Amino acid sequence: MQIDMAFFLERFYPGDYVDSTYDIDYEVLYSQGFRGIIFDIDNTLVEHGMPATGRAVELFERLRRTGFDTCVISNNKEPRVAPFANEVGTKYIYDAKKPSTKNYIKAMQLMGTDRSDTIFVGDQLFTDVWGANRAGIRTYLVKPIDRHEEIQIILKRYLEKIVLWFYARSKKDRRS
């Protein structure tokens, strides 16, 4: 029995793949009816373990002015997540156990949104994107901010490269 590798890997494909969280045109997304954004923190908004930067604070202020509600979800513990969330002024969920869908759904409940008007932004395929895809949320994969990561994440990045190769090929095939 032959397995269609691309079909198997599609569950990990992001809706969109962009260079940075800060490159997404959130105003266009708002005009398309999106109202809630769930973010990962580490290597999505800031370098791993770092406090909120001025750039991150400004992004959340801009999103509030636009009309978005936001929530950060992280597999980290509360001492990491709560201070960051407070600095940027957003709701949060810690120890999210991504890729479980439970806390993506909880984040939507906290924001008063649903699958149809919520976006997820994260830097990892096998936790962030896969969980959001399983929850039925539109996903944005962003390139990691910092190349220096924990060993278990470095190992996953090698597998992500394979998935992203198939993803790029599928996008190219659709354009042909």
C-alpha cells in the first residue's frame, strides 16, 4: 500500500506562510470579517523567553484600535505567560497543551469569537498550526524570530522543513 505523502502532511499545512507576525495585513483581515486573533508568544511575537518589546506592545495597541480582540496561548507556565500578556494588554492561556484543540476553543470563548472569525498566528507546525487547523481556525505560520532554540524544537524544525517543502510544492502546483 502506497501512502500519498502530500495528502498525509496536509494536516500540518498553514493557511498562509509569512516572514513575520509583523508583516501580516491585519486591517485587510478585519475588513474580511475576522475579529479575534490567537497568538503564540515565543519566537512568534518575541525571542524565546523575552519580555514584550515595544514592537509587540504597539502591535496589540494597533489591533485593539482596529477592533480585534486577542489572546495569547502558550505551552509555557503562568510565570512566563501572564507578565507578557499583561505587558501587551491581552487575554492569555498558559500550559495550553498545544496541539490539543481545547485551549484554542477556550481562547475563542474568552474573545467571544468562533472558528469563522478567528485567526491563529504561530511559528511551529507540529504544535501551533496543527492544533489550530484541528480546531478549524485559519492559520498563519511565521518564520521564527530567533534561530537559537531549545534542542527539542531544533529537532522538530528539521521535520518542519520536509513538510514545508511539500507545502511549497502544493502551492506551486495550484498556481500552475
